[in-house]
Amino acid sequence: LLELVEMEIRELLDEYEFPGDDTPIVRGSALKALEDPSSEWGDKIVELFEIIDEYIPAPERDVDKPFLMPIEDVFSITGRGTVATGRVERGQLKVQDEVEIVG
């Protein structure tokens, strides 16, 4: 049954122009790994992390340019204040760095 599911996944990847035959597939259970991390299922999670690190390239980041993070949403959190969320486009921040909000 698992072989059939894997075959269907690979066919679906091919259909959407991904390399189905070359894409690694790891069989595992996150729930069973949480229940017993030292089991074979825990080893599968480690294997998954290793394959992700190997197969998916790290994105190039412009850390030398000035910090820029477009604001996507703003929340008011009781006891915390206003929290802005977004995705960092370039640059980097350290704890206690001051930022300027523009716009």
C-alpha cells in the first residue's frame, strides 16, 4: 500500500513539472516519533531533517544591505502592546537595535 501511495505522489509531482523520480520521500510518523523519540520513527524525523538540509538550498540573503521589512499585519496584544509582522527582505537586526517605521 505504501509503495502505491509513493508511486502516486511521484506521478503527481511529475504532472506539476517537479522531478518526481529524483525527489526524496521519507516515510514516517510525527505522532509516533513524539510518543517514542528513540524508536525507528524518531530516526525518520532525523532523516527528514537531513534530507531537507541536503535537498533544499539555503536562500541567498542580503545581510549587508540596510534592514527592510514590509509590514504585513499589525496586532494589539494585551500586556504586550502593538506587534507588527512581516517578512525580512534584506539586512539584519540585533537585540535592542532601533528601527524606523516609514509610511
